[in-house]
Amino acid sequence: MPRVLAGVVTVTRQVHFNSAHRLYNPSKSHRWNVRRYGLCSNPNWHGHNYILEVSVRGTPDPQTGYLIDLGDLKRILHAAVVDPCDHRNLNEEVPFLRGIIPTTENLVVAFWHELAPRLKPARLQCVRLFETPRNFAEYHGPLID
Ligand code: NI
């Protein structure tokens, strides 16, 4: 039997997708939207090369030494987020984003809710989304667990 090291670890997988979006709150005036969102409210959309990093936390299985099979994690990320969002318009074409203003903040929360049930029994630790190389948001789940 190989030696097993006990410890809680975090494993992260990164995936990429490209999407169009527009930041616009239809319950507010056009003037309000242009003031808040500027070019991001462009009615003809704009795009981002998104980078999504999803981290899972727990104790590795003593038989495999894996916390989660990274191939499984990759398949889950593609099924839950990349396939529905890649080369899509986030405002109009992604059912689970319907009615949500697709800011990076709102996207990490929405992605969490899509991913957490599919990852069980592994525990989702963090969803981190880069909208640009310098701008990103993270979500660590609801404050009350
Ligand atoms: Ni944008």
C-alpha cells in the first residue's frame, strides 16, 4: 500500500471562452445606463476573452491520491459553462443568465450555482473569472453555509 499523506488541498482547473455582452439595466433610463456603463452599454455588443478558474477543496482519496480527477473537472466545466457560453451572447443566448446583467460579479455567482451541484461530493471552493488580464472577480459561495 503506497504511503498516503493527509491534508486538505485545493485543486484548480482553468478554462477559456469568448463571449459577447452588454451591460445595461432595462429598468433604468438610457442616460443612467450610459453614465454607469459607458462603452460597455454599447447597443451593438462587445466581446471578452474570458478566463475561468474553478477551485475544489478537500482531502485526496487515499486509493488514488486525487481530490478530483482533473479530466472530470474539465468535463464538468465545459458542460456547465464553456459549452453554453462560448461564442455566445451572454445577454440573449444563455438560459441560466436570462435577466441577469452580465457583469463579472454576476457571472461568478451564476457560474457557482451551475457548478456546485455538479461537483458534489467535491466541495467548490472558488470561482474566479477574468474579464481582462487585469480585471477579475471571485466568488467563494454563500456566506452562510
Ligand atoms: Ni464588457
